[in-house]
Amino acid sequence: MYYKNKQIGTALLLTMSIVACFISLIAIDNNEAIWPVFIILGLVSFLFHSLNIKVNNSEINWSFGPGFWRNSLEIGTVNDVRQIKTKWYYGLGIRYIGAGWLYTVSGTTAIQLTLKDGSKINLGTNDPDNLVKAIQLQLTANQKKNSSF
């Protein structure tokens, strides 16, 4: 089984666009150089424009945009997976919330991975049902493989 999803960060891109417009309006009457702000906004938008999640037989991989901030997790370290709703005020990007680390670019739908050590990782997604199914399928396959030994 192989699962792959790319969620475009519409909320993040919209937020960056609004910030850029607001800064442009403020700068109309000022003669200050604001180009460094636009470079930073552009860079953040480029690096976090999407969240890519992949699941294969042995790993769950996720990264932002063009491969920035890659992370992976062995399927064998996952104890449970479930769909959750995050709070809108948790924000976008990478955050530590009460329920573990959250990686998100848009929306409030996510999956929560509970690891065998008790820690939790939350991955924002626009396809939670299929992502949960893909991970559960790999968890079941690993359990069968480990019990046959």
C-alpha cells in the first residue's frame, strides 16, 4: 500500500497575501524600504505552501512545500491513529500544542498519531479518512507480520 497526498496551504497563502497587502497600504505614505518584508513573506509562503504526506509499508513521511522540514516516522512506532479536529487558534505551520506536535498548512482537520512511547504527532490533512485507512492498514500488516515470528 502506498498513500500520497499534497494539501495546498490555502489558509497560509491567503494570510500571507493579506499581510502583504496591509504592509503595502501602510508603506504608501512612508518612504521606508519594505522589500525585506516582502522577501520574508515570499520565502515563508514558498517553504510552507503545502503539506505533503506519504505512507508506505514501513514509514510515514511528511514535509512542507518543496521538501522543507522533512520528517518521518517508522510505522512500527505508531500505537494508534485517529482523526481529530484542531482549534483554529492553533495556527499554521509547526506548533507544539497540548496534544503533541502539530504540522498544518490549512484547515482544522488532522490525524493524530499516538506513538508507543505515549507521545503524539498531529498532521493536518484535507483527506483524513483515506490517510487513517492507509496507516491502519500498515499497522495491521505489521502486527500480522510480527505475530507470525
